[in-house]
Amino acid sequence: MTRAAAPPIRDLLDLRGKTALVTGAAGGIGRGIARRLAEAGAAVGLHHRGGKEHAEETAQEIRKAGGRAVAVQAELTDAASVEAAVQRVTKELGPIDILVNNAARQTHALFEEMALDEWRSMLAANLDGVFIITKIVAAQMIGRGGGSVVNIASIEGLQPAPTHGHYAASKAGLIMYTRAAALQFGRHNIRVNAVSPGLIRRDGIETAWPEGVNRWMKAAPLGRMGEDEDVADAVLFLASPAARWITGANLVVDGGVTTTPAF
């Protein structure tokens, strides 16, 4: 068996010549991921469901910096809508090498008060959508000799929070889907990994949820909330040649909060 050659250090995070599609890229973590992949040289498709203005703004920002980007709309639970978006990204930027499944839904409800439709809607958004777009993009990757998929899960897929049971169940399912997809797609040289973020700072969170932020700050060994870029850098690593022999992994990005004892 021929020894696999390691890329030069300077090329480990180099995505020049690659095309990435990031779902849920109109704002927050998705926007941060799209920006970071573009900085690494990738052409980036920014998917949005309803935030067209923000997605277009970020795509324009990437283009002004000398990169290539396009914003595309799709309902991820509708295969025809997803197929159209993938075709547009492929036509304008080239075949997709990197898929980042970031789009997700999160609501709050106690199980005893939760309607069945709410449960199903959460699983559809956070699991069905990932299955549909990954199947479509993977078919393209198989024909080209491989690619990389990164799924944005959550530390709540490892330990639940009150009123987040349906969200936690969907993210736990996503982590196992990641492992199963890594097993099944590996023979096609497609790597599938997950990133599980903790609490990520957003404007106004300290005012909107002071008790939660205070609990987090007391529990986090590194003493802060995460930033969009903290997650984006983990995605960049997993999508890059630096992670060429990593698949089926779940990289926890939470400032160490899940190491803190509960008692």
C-alpha cells in the first residue's frame, strides 16, 4: 500500500479551487462559517430560507473582498427546492466539494404541553432537511471522487436542557446520522463530521436571557460564551486537508462547559 503524502503546512487550511454550500447562512453561525470558508479561498453558496437580504449582503461582502459567492433560497424539507438551489450553486460556482448543514430550528416547549405537529416540525427541520440535501450533494460528490460534509449539531445532543427536549432529540439524531453517513459514504471518499457548539454570543443575549448567560459563565472553564468564528474555525478544520483522515467525529466547541460536574 502506498503511503499517503501529507500536504505542506501552508496548504492545510487552503480551500482555493473548492466550492462550499452553507445552509442557514443568512446570519449568526452560518454567516460566520460562510465568511471563514471564503477567507480560506472557497467559493461559497449561502443558503437562506427567508433571510434573502442578509444572505445577499454577506455574498456581496465576499465578492468585494475578491471571493466568489452566491445567495440561494430553498425550503430544505422540499427535495425539488433543494435540487434547484444545488443546481444554481453548481452552475454559478462549480460542483460542490464542501457541504455545511447549519440550518436548524429551535423552539421551547415542555413535552406535556407539546403538540405532535411541533415535535414533527422540529425533526423535519433538523433531520429531514439534512438527509435531503446531503443525499443530493453526495450524489455529485460521488461522481467527482469525494468531498466533505460538516453537520452543525449541539452540545444539547449530548445533554438536554429544560424545554429543549425535542431540539435535543433532533441534535442527538444528527450526531448519529453523522456517524452513519461517515460509515456509508466513506467508500466514496466523502468525509462526514459534526461540530457541537455550546452557547454562542449574539447581540442582546445578556439582556434577553441574563439567568442563562450567568449560569453559562459560572460553568464554562474558559470563562466566556462562544463566537460565530469559534464554530467557523472548527468547520474550516474539518472541511480542510488538515482533517483528511477524520470522519464520523463530533467536535465539541463549548469552552469546556460539558466538562463541568453537575454536582
